[in-house]
Amino acid sequence: MRNQIQLIALVLQVVPLVPLVLLLLLALLALAHLLALVHLLAPAVLLALEAREVPVDLVIYPSLYAHSLLTILASMKTMRPDGA
């Protein structure tokens, strides 16, 4: 009987940690997906910036030029194929 009480006490100590561990695993999974997405998109973005002759500073310091980068990428979506 005493062993059963100890077992129940142990389970009650561990159970509250399960959602926390699952949440941590979910956060790590989301981070892994985000890094994979960045890894897949980085070459395309760099090629697009190179094609538009964007200064290297834009690639090196994206936080300083975030608005310009978004403007360039938005303008690329509206460019006509003939370059006009």
C-alpha cells in the first residue's frame, strides 16, 4: 500500500511537466521548420537581389534595410517579364 502511495505521488509530480515538455518540443519543431524554410529560400532571395543589383549591405545588414528589402521584393512581384 505504501509503495502504491509513493507511486501515485511520483506520478502526480511528473504529470504537470508533460504539457511543458510537449510545448518545448513543439517550439523546437517550429524553430526547425523556420530554419529549414530560411535555408530553402535564402538562395532564391540572394539570386533575386543579385539580379536587381541590390547593394551587398542589404544582404549583410538586413535589419537596417528591412523596409527597402520589402519594397524591392514587392516591386519584383509586379515587374513585367519584358523588364519594363
